[in-house]
Amino acid sequence: MNAIKSETATMNAVVFEKYGEPDVLQLKEIAKPEPKDNEVLIQVKATTVTSGDWQMRKGEPFAVRLAFGLTKPKNQILGFEFSGVITSVGKNVRKFNLGDEVFGYHTAGGTYAEYICLPEDGILIEKPKNLSFDEAAAVPNGALTALYFLKKANIGAGQKVLIYGASGSVGTYAVQLAKYFGAKVTAVCSTNNINLANLTGADKVIDYTRKDFSKTSETYDIIFDTVGKTSYTQCKNILKTKGKYVLCSYGISHIIQMIINTFKSSKKVICDIMKADNDNLKFLKLISEEGKLRPIIDRIYPLDESIDAHAYVEKGRKKGNVVLTFEY
């Protein structure tokens, strides 16, 4: 996967012009963006490969195509979270200066590129000082998602929380954040990830390959399925009377159950789409610098090995985050 830059204003980016397997990704030379008056130009230092990225690349499930293009992708550059350095600012920009080290979330996507432009009021703040660019790039998507859903479930001190899928990006942050808010956390993961769940602070770990987590006398205030592999029927008996069953990855059956429970049960089903904002990102920066939130990085690939990175993430066995670095 090679691309050579000319002397004009161009950059390298990983592009996919059609849906398909990882080999649809191509490293290409494209035009370098120029910031508008209210925008900053960011030299991207690192981004990530998430489950959402490979689903968009593949166009699966079909609902992905309804949002991003039926026959081919409308936005041909993947990636949402990033870290980098500001190299140019528009004339109306006041919040940032040249050389600022930043991290954030690009709601329109497109971070698999050497440069991106964002408005100064976008999801963008200074990078945590104690995190490397690779580490900082792995924070926004997973941690913002975990924080958004835990807050939506009214997480609080003394609650009992079960995190299903505790070894993925959202899961590893969900365990840490639930502990930060004073909850007692049970993590559900496979045998290979028990040590990781303990490392992120879980009070108890259930190996789903050896035990059915739902067959227990314990009940929980919140059950947070971070990977969409459980059902309400499976979980309802271990939810407290006013407990919340929370999903950030869900299907039609989950949505139907959410509607039914709204009218017929004190136990609530919460399905939603994460809404990123700077207040939550600032909070994540603060607790990262306090040493109370740490990104878990499984593997780091150079940008020109994005095909291999996607193939690995699509297997569904990554621990925490997989990073694409531009230092290659």
C-alpha cells in the first residue's frame, strides 16, 4: 500500500470507493484541505479502527447503506476519532493557536487522512498532557460512548453495574467510568480477557464461556451491553425493579422492547446514538490527566497497513483499541 506525494498541496489518505472486504481500502494521494475562516487545519498524528469503521467499509448491516450510500459510500474516507497538531488557523479562530496539540471527534468522519479541517467549536480540545498521540486518539469514541450511556442510565455511587463486552473499546472505558462514579462493577468477558477486566478495575469478572451471567441471584441497577449480543428477555430477571438495560449497539428487537417497556414496566430499556460534546470530552481529559482513565491499546498499525488493521478488528477479538499511526 504505497502512495507518493507530489510537491503540490496534497496528502495521503486511505480511501474506499466501494463497499467490501478490507482490500477495498486504498492509500491515495488527494487534495489537502484548506481551513475556512472559522476552522483549524489539523495534522493527524493518530486515529483508530473501530467496529463502526469496518461496518461502514463493508456496508453491513444494510441500515449502514441507508445512512452512508446505497450502492457506494458517500464519504470515502473513514475514521472519527483522532489526535494531532494544529498547523493552520482561519482568520476568525480564537480558541486555538498554531502548534496546539489536540484530540477530538470528527462527526462527519474522514480521519484516515494526513490532514483534516474542523470548526473551532467542533468536538475538539487540547490533548491530555500525560497521553501520547496514540493514546489520546483512542479516547474520544469509546470513552465518549461509555460516558454518554452511563450518564443516560443515571449512574451513581453504590449502584451495581454489569458491563457485558468489558474488553472492547467501549467496555474497557465503561468499567473504568462506572468505578469512577462509585459503582460496584461486574465485568463479563471471555477467558482471555479476565486479566484485562481486573486491570480496568472490575470488582467481579464473569467468564461467559464458562458461566451464563444471567443465571445468578444478584440483581443490577444497570446492565450495559456494549456489543449488542444480549437480549432483554435474557437480562430482565437480574435487573432491579427500576433497573436500566442499556445498549449502544442494538437491533429492531431492542427498539421494540424499549417502546413496550416505556408503557408496561418499571425496568427501562435504553437504546440511543452517542451524542458527542465538548463538555464530556473535557471531563474525559480531566480524569485522564488525574490518572483515573487510561486507554487500552491492543495493536498499533501504520496508516499504510490499514487493510491489516481492519482485518484484525473485524475478527471481533480486539482488546480495547486498535490505533492507526501516521508516524510511518
